[in-house]
Amino acid sequence: MSLALVGISHHRAPVELRERVALDARGAEALARRLADDVGEAVCLSTCNRTELYVVGPGAHASAEAALVGLGGEEIGGALYRLRDEAAALHLFRVAAGLDSMVPGEGEILGQVRGAYERGATGLVLDRLFRQALHTGRKARTQTAIGESPASVSSAAAALAEQVFGDLRGCRILLVGAGKIGEAAARNLVARGADLAFVANRSRDRANRLASRLGGAAIPLEGTASELRSADVLVSSTGAAGVVLGRDDVASALRGRKGRPLFLIDLAVPRDLDPAIAELEGCYLYDIDDLEAVVAETLAGRRREAERAERIVAEQAERFREWQASLEVVPAIASLRARAEEIRRSELRRAEARLGRLTDAERSVVESVTAQIVNKLLHLPTVRMKQAAAAADGVLYADAVRHLFGLGEDER
Amino acid sequence: LVLVAELLFWPALVAYGEAAVAYGADARRPGLAGRLATWGVRVGWLAQTGLLTVQAARAEGFPWTSWAAALNLFVWLVIGVYLIWGCRTRYRLLGLAVMPLAVGLFVLARAGGGTGAGTEPHLSNLFLVLHVGLLLAAFAGFMLAAALAALYLFQERRLKRREASILRLPAPSLAALDGFAARTIAVSFPALTLGIAVGLARLAGSGGSFDAVIAATLATWLAYGCFVVLRYGLSWRGRRAAHLALGSFALVLVVLPIGHFS
């Protein structure tokens, strides 16, 4: 059973092409079902970076390609990639491990692969393929540090806040400026358990809107220094031309904090926070350049870890190849075992006539002994056939077994 | 039993040594080396527990009275306390500080004849056993608190300097280090207090005199008492608390050799 993959991704196609074939969950499920009706098995993985069709059955490649071209038009033909069997499996395993993502090791893709699998029309091959892909993705993340370090400025800011406070639950955020950059940083902190306490902004309306979305209270920009005493993390990203918060403002707020540390994130250019704040004890100030340097370092670390993850992926792909190859000999093994069982049963029936009436206990012993003989005789040939299949000689062995034991001759 | 003690010493030393080396490798590249280090600590500690059990079975009284034997017990206590946090990934940096020191002290204990099963006990008096045992347990806790405080200062400095590689090495948060160091001292301090009280009661009973060792021990008690009051009464945290923990431990370093390993 041949596995085919046809897809389009951020590596070869700009967003203008990708968006033509992008499908929501329902659309991806419908496409997978339609394809499965034609060929046998199908899964559609559609994210913002890729749309890929995994198909098993006769005419799989042609059907999958026709489906994508049907969605995106002839123009996408040049951007499509087509992979088969082992290469297709390796590709999916790399995708699940985050090795094919824009940011190596990003965690979202594993959930997307799981979603595609659950909505797909899977059979023997795709079921095994996707389960193994999910296992590979998890293994790459647990056995390497590929997904541990932050990959964006806002997630780096949140990770640094965790370096100071540990668990962010209960930490209070003071957001200065209601722009998108500050909001993204605040969202990242809130996602890790922190509470947005205040939003300070020149425009009270914007502050109110943001506070209603993320929680907290809107305050005027002038109220920042006075609320600093109760905050743990300050995120600033205003469009102000000068310093919004000076060293003395922070120093006076620190007096009432009883030694609690204060983490300050300055995402504005020009900077909102006086750099001299960093000299104060218990204050940790990071500006946009500091955070970008942290992200650059962690991305370099992810790339180093990616080499280790590649080895895990290759190992899993090899296992899948061996399993897929073993499928070629499975019918022959099944026929051989069925023939042996048939012979065993017919010989038992004949023996029963000669040996007279057997008690239930005696019958059980005879059943068990004959079954063991058959199993032991067939064990080694079964193992050898599977090994031969893994070494690409499976078809030869399967044919030899069929010929030697006359398997399938009765049906002819 | 002498042979068994000998057979238990070497696996303990090798496992501790392996852990020390693996912690170094883990600091360069976190992952498998860290797990091997943790297992090294566990295996070594179990072997050393066996060794101490053999020593206790062989002796008629308290077997860890000589400086070398007390050092052996001290290493076991330090690593035992460390094991409570050391198994966590983020605390592996602490192992880098604790394990090489533990290996060095363990070798020193061996050189002084404190790891065999044939040492003659000098103390069989319950008061003295309690005194030595409690003080060693407290000092082990203080040593770990000092390591936590040192790690706090190291991490705090990196955060202050805004090092780009700050997130590359898994390390506990400042809040966790500060809290664990304070709690370790808060737990060890009553042991120290009780150990000193037992010692003073014994001293009063035997008519002994006040000497430099007692003065240094009381100074240590006072320093840690100040720490507990300042930390829990006046909310001293962070760098100040870490410096105080390290300063107090400097007194332990004075008391240990002159008082208990001499």
C-alpha cells in the first residue's frame, strides 16, 4: 500500500498562494473524506504555513494533486511538492517535531497534526503514520530542548519574568500604553497566570477597551508611578517622545515594596523607561534590544537542538519504513498461518476418530500441544520474512512461501 | 563488615564523581548528562547510606566522632538535603556547586580513615551523640542554603547584566532560590539551637569551661538567628538575604574544622 503526500508550504509558496488552499477544520475534514471515498485513506493538514494531503490507495498522487489544484488553481502546481512512502513519512515526522516550521520547535504544530489526524479518514497506514508522527513530535520535545526556549520578544519577556518570580500566578502587571506590542506581551504574561492589574494610557478609551478584554483597571498615564508600588511586572510601549518613568519614580515606589523585585519591560522606541532604573536593587529592566538578543540566542539554541531532533525523526522514519515494508509479507504470513491451522484442525478431527472419545481436559491438552507445535514451526519463518521485508526482499520471500506451501492455489 | 564498608565506599565515590563530572557536562549542554548526574547522586547516596549503616552496626556507640568520620556523615547529610531539590531539572546548577565539594570532602574523610568500619567510637553518651548529630545536620542545611544563596547571586547578576544567554541554562527563579535558602535555614536553625543547648547542658553538668569553639558556635547561632529575624520579621529578601546567608556560612566554615573535625 503506497503512501503519497502532495502539499504546499511556506518554503516554496508565498502567502498569496498558500491562502488559496488554506482550509478550516471543517473544510479539511470534508476534503479528506471526499478523497478517501476515491482512493482509500486520506488526511488533510492545513495550517497557516502549509496545506498537505496524505493519501493511501490507488491513484493517490493524482487524486491529491487534482484536489489541491482544484482548490488553488493551476498557478499553485509549480509550488507543490510530491513525496512517497518513506520520504512522505519522514516529512510528516519533521513537521510534527517542529523541524519544518518557520521557528524550529514551535509547539502549535503538534496540536494541528493531532487535529488533522482526528478529522481524517484513516485506515491501517495513515492511522499508524499519524500515531507515530505524534509520538515522534512528543519525543523530540521531551528528549531535546528544541521547544523550551522562547521564540518571540513577548514570550522572551514572559520567560524572563518567570526567571525572577517563578510561577507568575498572582503577579500583577501594569501595562503602560495600549498598543499592540504591549498587548501581545501582556497577553503572554496573562497566559502564564499573571493578572493584568492596570492599563495606563493617554487615551482613556483605548485603555478601557484593552482592560475590558484582558481584565484590570484603566488609569491615566500620570498614575503610573503611584500604582507601581503594587505591581510586579511593568510593560511599557507608548509612543511618547521622552522618558515616561524616571529612576526617582521607581526608587520611591520600591520603598513600599518590602524587597519584592520589580521586572520592567520597555518595548518602546524611543525608550519609555530611564535606563538608570536598572541600577536600583531588585529592579530588572529589559529593553527591546535586550529581548531581541535573548531571542536570537535562544533561536540559535533551538537550531543546535534541531540536529538532535533530526536524529530522532530519522530513527522513527526508519521504523515506519520497516513496518510499511512488513505489510508486503503480511498477507503471505496470514495465509501460511491459516493453512497451518486448517491442517492442524483437520488432523485433530481424524485423530479423534482413531483415539476414541477424549475428555475435555485431554482435548484441551491436545489442542494446546498441537497449537504450540504449529506456532513454534512458524515463528522463525515469520520473523525471517519480516526481516526480509525490512531489507526490501519481502516480496521475493512472500512469493517463495506462497509457492512452497501452495498458498492461494485452492482459489485459482 | 570491614570488607563490606570497603566495597560500599568505592561505588559511592565513583557515583558522586560521575555526578560531579556529569553536572559539568550538563551545564555546557543540558539534557542526558543532567539525568546521569541525578542518578549518580542517588546511587552514590544509597551506597554511602549502606556504608554508614555498616559503620553503625559495627560500632558499639556513635561511630562518627573522629573528624574524618564526622566528615563522612556531614557529606551524607549535605547530599541527603540536596537530593530533596537536586532531582529537579532547574536545580542541576546547584549540583555543579555541591557535588565537586562533596567528592573532595568524601576523599578527605577517606584519607583520614573515616570511611572504614573499624573506627573506635569515642562518644557513647546520648547527650554528645545528640549534640554532634544535630550540629552536623544543621551545618549540612546551612551549607546547602549557602549554595542556594550563591546560585541566587549568580543568577541575579546574570539578570542584571541582561545576558543574552540567560535562558539557555535551566535555572530556578530568583524567588524560588530566595525562598528555598530561607526555608532551609529556618529548618536548620532549630537543629542548631537544640544541638547547642544539649552541648551547653553537658558542659554545665561536666563542669567544663567556655572556650573559643563555643564562642564561635554561639556567634554562628547569633548570625543565623539574625537571618531568621530579618528574613521573616523584617522581610529581608534577595541580595541582602543571600549575602547574609553566605556571611553566616563563613562562620560555619570556621566552627566546623576547629570544633568538630579536630
